[in-house]
Amino acid sequence: MRRFFRITGYVLGALLAVNVAFVGMISFPGWAFAHVAGTERLRIHSPDPLPPETAVFAARIMADLDASALPPPDKTTHIYITGSGWRETLFFAAAPKAGGLVYAIGPGNVVFLSGADIAANRLINGGVVIHPPRTLAYFITHEIVHLSQLARYGLVDYLRLPQAIREGIADYLALGPADGALRDAIVDTMGEGPHFDLMEAHGAYPKHRVFVSDLIADGDVVALMDQTLGKRLPAR
């Protein structure tokens, strides 16, 4: 029996060590990325050299977010472009097929992207170039909105936000309110379940964006989140 408990202790200790190591790696992944460019507020990291227009691209994204109803976090945001290979396997372990990913744990203000062509404003996922409206800027904006939600509410309330609100607001701020074409497309696919064609043409969460667009008054996404969580927090 003592041997059983000893072995169990070793296994649990090893699992804890692996989890702690993983949190450390996703919170501070700079060791795996040799190149960095951008602005003081938005740093873009890559294992490969970045194009000269990276700083202008980063500044434009942050300017758009500053003008939005949910400004980005005060501290520097770091975007890590994994590319294919072991970096993608490691840093996208929680969502292997995702194009962009934010971990809601750890102290880092970090976004992971599967691949990017900054000059063309395109995300690359699994070797496939993703086309508009899901541009590279769209993916970065969507993920930074999640960082803003985390910064405003903390982990517990962030997870309490229904997916339709959390993801709908991220797409609403990245693409704008739902338009008639999106509403018509959703009606056409009503009852058919998930529809990849909708995502290709209207963003990652088209139905959620319609839901949020119908609930938001005057673009006040913060009021919607506060109301959903049953609280009113001071503006940041």
C-alpha cells in the first residue's frame, strides 16, 4: 500500500510539474521566437524575420482598438506567430486547429497565431491562407478583445460570460455590427447546425455577432457585459 501511495505521489508530482512548466512556457514564450518588431504597445514575435511594414501594421490595429468601445489593456500585448512545426504543436496544444488563441491563465498579455503574411494581411492556418473578412488584422483584434475582457473582469467573470456574448463581442469589434447579408445567410442555414461557409464569409462567430448586434445599444459593449454579469464597473 505504501508503494502504491508513493507511486501515486510521483505521478501527481510529475503531472503538476508538467502543468506548471506549460503555464510558464505559454506565459513567457519569447525564448522560442528569435525575431520581434512592432510598436511599444503591440509587439509581434516570429521565428522568421518580420517585414519592414510590421510596425505600421501594429500601430493601425492599436489605433482602431483605442477608438473602440473596449480599449486594449494598458500593458504591452505580445503576438507570437508560431508557423508550422513544433511551435504550433506546443503553443496550440489546447486548440490544435485554431488560427488564433488566448490562454486565460498566466500573467502574460499573450496571443498566439498559427501563421501570418503581414504584408498581405493574411492569417495562415495549417498551410492554408485564410481570406477576408477574416484577415490577419481581424484575428489579432478578435484575440486582443479577449485580453481586454480578461483585464476588465478577471478570469472568473470572463469565464462566466456566455460564449455568445464573449465571442460575439470579439467579432463585433473586429468586424462591426451584423449586416443584412449576414442575417440573410443565417436564415438560409437555419436549423442546419454549424456552417463553415458562414464563417468564411462573415467571421468566426457569425451567429454570435448577430446576437450581440441585436442586444447592443449605441455600440456599448461594456454595458452589455456588465449587465450580463450583473454588475456595473467603472470605465477603464
